[in-house]
Amino acid sequence: MRPETGGPQAGGTERPAIILRTSKAKQWPTLLPSSLAARVTLLYAALAGVWILSSGRLLAMAVTDPSLLARLELIKGLGFVVATAVLLFFLLRTWQERQRPDAAAVAARPPRFARATVGLSLILLCLMLLAPALGVMVHRIHAPQLLHEAQDDLEALAWQKVRHVQQWVGERYSDGRALAGHPGFVAQAAALAGETPGSLQSRREDLRTRLEAVRRHYGYRGVGLLDADGRWLLETGTWAAGVAPELLSQATRQQAAVHGPANLPGASAPHADFVIPLYRDPQGKDSPVGYLALRMPLQPLLEGVLGGWSSLMKHGETLLLRPLPEGGRQRLHADGRVTLDPARDAEDGRWLQAQRGVPGTQWQLLTRVRRDEVLQPLQTLVFWITALTFGGVGLIGLALLLVWRQQGRLQDLALQAQRAESERAAEQALRESDARYRALFENNHTIMMLLDPQSGTIIDANPAACRFYGWDRQTLCGMAIRQINQAPPGEIQRKLDRARAMAQHYFAFRHRKADGSVTDVEVYSGPIVFQGRTLLYSIVHDISERMEAERKLRDRERLLGMASRLAHLGGWAMDLPDGALEWSDEACRIHGLPPGTEINPETALDMVDPADRERLESALRSCAQSGRVCDEEVRVHTARGHTLWVRTLAQAVRDEQGRITRLQGAYQDISERKRSEESLRQWATVFEATSEGVIITDAHARILAVNRAFTRITGYTEAEVAGGTPALLRSGRHHRLFYRRLWDEISLHGDWRGEIWNRRKNGEVYPQWTVINAVRSETGQLTHFVGVFSDLSDIQQSREQIDRLAHRDALTNLPNRLLFQARLEQALGWCRDHRGELSVVLADLDGFKHINDSLGIGVGDALLMEMATRFRGVLQGNEVLARLGSDEFAVLLQEEEGGRCRADLVAESMRQVVQTPVQIGEHEIFVTASIGIADFPRDGRDMRQLLQFSDAAMHHAKALGGNTYCHYTEDLTDYARERVTLAAELRRALEGNELVLHYQPQVDLIDGRVVGLEALVRWHHPERGMISPARFIPMAEETGLILPLGRWVLTEACRQARAWAETGLDFGSVAVNVSGVQVQRSDMVQTVADILSETGLDSELLELEITETFVMDRRRGAAGFLRELKSMGVQLAVDDFGTGYSSLSYLKGLPFNTLKIDQGFIRGIPGDHHDIAIARAITTLGESLGMEVLAEGVETEAQREGLLDMGCHRAQGYLFSRPVPAAEIPALLAARSGLPASR
């Protein structure tokens, strides 16, 4: 309510509301009374004095660090300034309020309010004193504990260093006694003193040499001999000051070694003298014949004992003290400085120290640290506690003052309300005229307002309007309606004019509230005449909930329509009394009609195929009569001439009396499902009726599935052949070259077709026309073989089996590469649409091939299934695990909700579960994994890049030694690019004669003769220089260049060996390494025969080195291959023996001449007992099998001696010679032939 500003004639703008009159308030004087000013000043002086004195005293008690105390004093002073400034502000603000014309309410405050204000100030002062008091309490509690702990540390440190000094003195005594106790040394010293005749000059030089050796070995500054009278006989080193006579007397009295006090000539180079009497009688029963004097510098002792210090007290120090003859003590510092021992260091309280005597000496060892350093952390803690308490108390005080001030204002408002009530009582007569209107207006829960139609100003508003809009009445009354209405101002004015003219009463607007929100309202407005003025009354209804409900209803209808279209599902309803039928838009579309088409039940039934119409009518009739649900699948002929399969659903709707009055249901187009079912039936019929035998194997020719025609033709059931190979059908009529050419044809062209003679289960041999096709993944990796004979048949017993073979791994039932790539493409699409992230994790089992080949396929398969189970255990539900190849697994990870991909966590979990031992039967197997990670979109943008980059990261992890995981980096791509470039350059190098052979001799350890030469290829690149074989040999094996490279090496080695043989050089034999790839991809036996024939080399001069790993990989066919080479006269050696998990029972049947111990077992000789045991076992094995044993990589004489001890008589390595060019071999052979046997 506003105060009255005039009568009815004051301008004609009076509000139609009750008008309040207010009386004039008393005016307070403009100046504070002098007595009040004096009291305030005295109170401020008293409180400030108490604060300054008490807080300063408490801070001085809690903090001793001057700099820290200064900072606290600064904070305390700033806090006091802020507090007094706030109090001054509120005091002046209160004084200003008393000067206002309406300050009567302030003056009327009760006296207890003023007393409470003073009490509040005292409480704030006490709270401010809490800060230094809290610091004092913390200091008093924790300072003794810190000092006690520091003293304990000093005592322990002093005791430790005393033992160090005692040990040092004991070592000096031991050095002296070692010489003095030697009879020969005493005799020589006595002879030198003249007591025994002899050759003094030679004896003097002998003793000088001996003493000088002692001095240099033990680091003495001087070593000398004195006779029984203390005269120098012999001295070495530095003896500037000589030996104190009292030391000689003391040594004679005690008949034992003694030492003197530390000699401190200056600020550096302190030393100590040790004197040992020399007796002919070991018991010391006679007089000494002389004295042995040792002078030891103290600097090493000072650095070792005084220099080290506890990490807890970084600025402490250790002093070594000795008494002075004239009193007092000298102290030695770690840097050799000498100072007087301060007597009052501990007494004045600046230091904490611990002092202990060194037993057997006059020395005292002192450790000390400054008290300030020990208490520094506590001082810092006190500082922060005090500062934070100051800040907290200040904030609390400010909050209390604000609350107190607000309380005063509330009291003022209460007093004003009391005065207003008395004034309203005086004006009761004036308010009675509009009491009825005001009661209706004020008490109505409907939003009501009065507006000026000309200006749009809100004249009055009831409380419901104030609550709705959020403004108080005074603010709302006086606002223009355009400040609330969100319509354009011109439209608002037109609406006001129409309402005034009674042309329109109902309006819909959007109104803004005080909090900024906008809501939908309905406004009923019309003109009203009040006290001669035409105003507009407006009744406002909030329709926001109705509008929101309508919006949600529209959204639901739109979503329902969308779902119906996607599911091909249309709704319908029919009233039974009148037969009215109603179809949804989707139902019309299904039947080929425009949306909204009106249709009757007869027309709808006519669209149903006649063969299904009667069945549908019967089901609908039963639903209408008994309420049984109708669910029929019928054919429908649409208005556009198409025939569809439609599923018709219907259910009964009952009224309040339970009578069925309505049917409602849905139509669903199921034509696609019907076509799929028909296709499946056709496939099943074809698979069941085929007469051709079909056999499916994996990439290793293990049989996975056969059809019934296969069983009918061969007599073998699927259970009998599963896991085996097609070799069980061989008839024996074909030579092995036939099968080799067959597989070569499949490798080159992907398929083979022709006639084969096979054998049935009953032994019958029969011919069959066979077609064999190789199945490869999208990346070109071989996954399966499919063989069809007699006719094309069901590759699997059903279409599901075909789909499983195409998308699932047969062993682990995990997704295969094809299915993994499909899911990866799907995930990439989602990530591109939603800006998501994903990771591809590729894991390869380290050493799996060796385990699979050495322990059998069954163990390998069991290991793979166990790894698949473990990998599933570390993954979550939406993460994809697949098996891409033999021992290669892949994981697809998408980002978590609100987070990032957990690729590192999954990779580490996979690595850990792999390295846990696996128990398979009687075997406990240990494997590790190499894991690579590529991320989208950081590393790659498509499937090909992610698979390629994760594979590169995995190979990098394997190159690091395995059992780790690596993220992809661009360096790996550069490395791969470099390998491609290197392969091209190697091809040119083969054509450009850039390759050369070097030869490393193999030596007989007994007589030193060269018994063989190993040919090693070297590449002299014209730009890169020498390239290591470790870089280009693996790359050559991967690219196939190993075949021409290996043939060139073998040819060149045989040619060179023939040239040496013709000159009469005795080089034993030349050894050539053979790659496993050479044997797999070529006819190695024929190649060796051709090269021997071409070069004319005697086959006995050629030795082929084949790795143990390759032999075990090819064990089923290795024996025959090796015997063919052996029959030609070629020597055979097992290279890198001990690394391939050989079966001894298998090895004994192979025709090898030599076992070569891998250099990994030689490096640990003679220090590693495990390597010695393995090398010894291999040597014993070779001897037992009648084979020569040769050690690789011998580099030290200790290794040579160790090999001889265990019975290994042949070796090669840098101890004997590095690989050298062929031109240096004759000279090397000549030099080695003259070596003695001991070499």
C-alpha cells in the first residue's frame, strides 16, 4: 500500500484501494550527544588495548621464529583493522538511520537491545583472542614431544657414528699388528737396528719397499720404523712433525699398540699416529727391539662419519672432540676445519645435542641440531592455525553483525507496523466504503488485477497475483503490463483496446515471472468504472500444466505413430452396435490406402484372401461373443494389387455392465518374416537332400564338419573324423609330390579340382572328383578349407552351422575376424555420430607355437579355450572379445557413459590373467601376452587403420620382450614404412652384389685348431652403411626374399669353400644357417643337391645349421627331410639348442652330427649355476647321442675354462675371432694352427 499523496482532486489518478495516512515522525538531533561519544571512545580504547596486549602476549608464547611472528602480527593487525572498520561502518550507519524523518522506530528500541550490542562486541573480542590461545595450546602440547623425538634420533645417530669411529681405530690396530706379529718382519727390523749383523743396505731397501706397499695399500700418510730409543731407522711418506715420545713410552708400558690424539696442525689435513712395539718374543716378554709407527689422515674418517646426516634433520652436524692439555676441547668438522668446542651451545638452549665417548680413545663424538629446525614444522602449523582461526572468527563476527543488524531492522518494521495499525484505525470510515470490493479482491484465490487501458499500467493486484508472479505488491503495482506480457507492445495495446471496447474478452498470452520464467496463461478481461475512471479488470488462469499435458500428448501420438511405421503396426477399432470401423494411418498404409480413409467392415473383409477369410471371420465372431483374443495370420490383397501377409490381433472391450460393446486391435505386416521362413525351409531342404560329400577343415587341415553324404560315401561318421585330417582317407596310390603340388596349387590360386583315389572305412579304394577351395578372411588370412566331392552338399547340417563357421571361431565359439570387423564398423558408425571413443586391443600369446608343437595340438587347444575364458572374465557386457587367428585375440572397447575407454585397465588385466599358470593334465604351462592398443579417433579413423595400428603396437610389444602392452604411435608406422623400404632395397641389393659373406671360425678348445667356419651374411648399404642381419633377415622371411637370399648365401659359401679346398686349406667344414621359411617354401633337398653339383663342393665339407625350434615345428616330416640331406653326405647341426623345448625321445631319432649350445646359456658361465647346469646337461646329452657339442658366443677365458671342465671341446665366439671377410681366412688359419694347446 502506498501513502496518500493527495485528495480526489489531486490529479485524478487515485488507486481503487484503501489509502493509508501516516503521521509525521519526530526528528532526532543531527549530532550524537557528547556523553555517548565519550562512552564509545572509552569503550573502543579499552577493547583495543586488551586485544593488542593479550593477543601479542599469546602469540609470543606460541611462536619463537621472528619471521613467522612478524607475519602473524601483520595478519593480526590487518584483522583488527578490518574488524574495527566494520564496527565503525555499522555505528555510522545506525547513526544515519536515526537522522531520517522516520527514525522514531529506531529511537524506540528497548534498552536491552543496546546492552545486547555491547555484549556481542565482547563476545567477538573473546573469539578473536581464541586464535592466539589455540596456537599456544598446540605449541605447548606438541613441542615437548617433537624435542624428545629429536633427542632420541640424536642419541641413536651418535651411537652409530661412535661404532664407526671405533671400527676405524680397530682397523688401524689390525694393520699394525699384522706387521708386528710377523717374525720375519721383526727380525729384519732388529737387524736394521744393528742388533744382528747382516746386509743392512739390502735389508733396508726390502723393508722400505714393504712399508711403502703397506702405506699405499691402506692409505697411510706415513709408515716408519724407530729403534728402541725412538730414533728413526726408516720412514716412508710424510713425517713432518715426527712421533710424540710419550706415545713410545705408552706403547712400552702397555706392551701393545697405542695411538695418540688427533694432530691438528692447521685448518686442514688432520691426522692420528699409531705406534706398535716390536718384540722378538711373540708374548712380549723381552724388551722391544723397535717401534712401528703409522700416521693416518683423518679426512676420510671425517667425511664418512661427520659428513653423513639423518634425512629427518638436514641441517644438523656431527663433531669429533678431543681434550686439550691446557683445558677445553677442539672439534673436528666434516670438511677438516678445526675450531674450539663452544661450552654454551647446549646451555643457551639453541641446540639439542648428544655426546658419546669413543671406547679406547680420548675422543668424544657430538651430534647436535638447532632447536629452531626441530620446531620449524610446528611453528608453521601454529601459523596456519592462527591465521585460519583469525579468518574464521572474522567471518563469523561479520555474519553475526549482519544478522544482528537485520534483527534491528525487523524490530523497526514491527514498530512501523504498529504505528500503521493505529493510523488505519483512524481512517476506518474511509476504508468501509470499499470494504466489500477489497474483501472480494484480496481473498480471492484467482489472480486478479486492475489495469489502466491507456498506459497499460497495473493499478492494483491481489495477493494471488503477487504469489503467482513473484513480485511484492508495491513492485507489481506500477509495472506496465508489457513488462510481464511477452507479446509485442503493439499487439498488447490492440488487445487492451479490444477488451475496453468489449470486442473480445478471452486472450491467451505468455507472461514472465519475477524469477525470469515464462508461463502460459488465459486472461479474461473487461472494462469496469471505478470512481469515475474506466479501468480493465483481468482474471488470469495459469494454463501451463494444461499446455504441457497437450504437448506431451502430441509427442506421445507422434512417437506412437513413428513406432507404428517402423514396426509396420497399425491400429483399428470397431463399435459393435453400429458397426463403425476406424483405422489408423499405418493400418491404411498396410492395406495400400491413403491415411485417413474411411472404410466399413465389409470392405475390410473383402481385402482378405478368400482362403483365409472364413477363418478370420470365425475368430473375430468368437472374440465379439465370448471375449476370446483373436490372433490370426492371413493374406491380404491391398488396394494397389500387392499380396501381403498380415497378422490380425483383436480383443474385446466391455462397458460398465460387462457387455462387449467394442473390438479393438492391430494389423502387422509380416511379409518379410514369412519370406525368411520360406527361405530357411528351402535351405534346409537343399542341405538334407544333397548327395555330394562335403568336408570342412580349419587352416591347419583339422576336420571341423562333414555332411551325411560324406558318411554315406566314406563310411566315417562326423564323430570319427572330427579333429583329424583328410589324410585318413588316403589310398596310397598317389606319390607325396602329388599332394605337394596339390597344396601348392591351392596356395597359389586358392582352389584345386581333379581326380583323387581315396579309401573308405571298409578298406575299399575308390576314385572321386574333388574340388578344394581355400577360405580367407577379408585381410587375406587363411581360415578354412572346404572340400566337395561327388556333388555340392550341405557344408554344415543347417544354415546356422554355415553362419557359425562364417562368423564364429570353431574352438572357442568367440566371434571370428569377419564378425569382429562387422561389429567394429558398427561401433565406428556410432562413435562418429555421437563423437564417441573406442579402442581396439590386440593380444598375442608369447611362445604359444612352441607349446602347441612340443606338447601337442590338444594341449594348445585347451590353452586357447582357457585363455578365452579368462579374457571373458575381465570384460564387461558390452565389450566384444574375438579370436582372429591361431593365438591372436581382439577386444573392442567403447567409451563408458561419462568417461573414457578403459583400454589400459583391460590390457593390464589381460596381461595379468595370461601370466597365471595353466594346469592342463599333467602339464603346468606358463605363457605371457604381447598386447597392442589403437584408439579412435586419435590413432585411426576407419577399421583398416585401427586393426593395422593395433597389430603394429602388438608387434612392438613383442619386440620389447613380450608380457607388456603398448599404445600405437606414429613411430610404429614409420618403422613399418622403413621395413617396406628396406625390403625393396634388399631386393636391389641381391641384384647389385651389395651382400658379402663373413666367416667366424669354430675352434677346438683342446689344441686351438680351427675345425670349421660359419658363414654369416653382411649387407654393406651404399648409404646406410653396415646393416645388421637382425634387421633384414626377419624382414626377408616375412616378404619371401629369404628364398633368393638363402640360395645366394648357400651358393656363395659352397663356392668359397671349394676355392679354399683347391688351395689345400684345412678349414674343416663350412656351416650355413638354413631358415625355416626356405624349407617350407622350397624343395630344400633338391636345392642343396643342385648347388653342390653346380659348385663341385664335396658334400662332407658342408654343414647345414637348422634351429631346434624349426625342427620341432616340422617334427612330423623333419625326420625324412633330414635323412635325405644326411644321405647326400651333408653334415647337420641343431642351432640354438635348448630354446625349442625338444623332446629327447624325438631328438634321438634325428640324424644330427652337432648340437650347438645357444649363447644365452653361455653368458652366465661361470657365475650362473642354472646356465652351467643347462650347458652341462646339453654336453652330456650330445656325448650320449654320439654328437659333437659346440658352444656359441664364447667371449671370456672363464667361459672357455668352464666349457672344458664340463667336457665341451668346441666353441666359437669373439674370444677366438670376430667374423672376418673371406680374404682374411687363410691368414687366420695359419695363425691358429700355431697356437699352443693351452690357448
